[in-house]
Amino acid sequence: MKKSKLNYGNGFDDSNSIAIVWSIAEVKMVIEMFDMEIDLKDSECVEVLKIAQVNLDMSLGMTPTEIFEAIVEYMKRYCFIKEPTDVSDLIDKFNDSRLETVQ
């Protein structure tokens, strides 16, 4: 049985390219690793990965720090916060704003 090619899009497949995949599992691992008391939905984790991708410095690669910074950026966007703020305060504001939308 012939193995089918993995298609990465734009003419790239496993015969001419490699792909590094980052998943929502990495986002959730970083949340746990940094003891961030938030619970992101899968769709929110994807948004975090998109932020991380845009901000990615390919000379450093994707690290837990980059994902952490993307999570913080996502929370700032969600809470409409522009000024720098303490991460623990941001987590509280983020969680509070999520509770308000549920109620």
C-alpha cells in the first residue's frame, strides 16, 4: 500500500518540505507550566498560536516564552488593555471579563 503524501499547501508536500506543527496542546502546556490560572477554549488556543506565529522570530524558534507572550497578548486584546500591566492582574481581568460574558 502506497503512503499518501502530506500536502502543506502552495505546492509543498513531504517530498520537498518539512512542517513543524504547533498545537493547542502546547498552549495548554505553557498555561500549566507558568501556573496561569486560565482555561482557554480550543478556538482561543488557536488564536494564541496565530499571534505567536505573527510575532515569531525564526532565529529563536517557537519556545514556551513566545507562547506565553502570545497568551498575554491574547488576554490584552480580549480585555481591550493597551497599557502594560502585571500578568497576574491581567489574568484576573481576563477571567472576570469571561465571567461577565457567561452571566
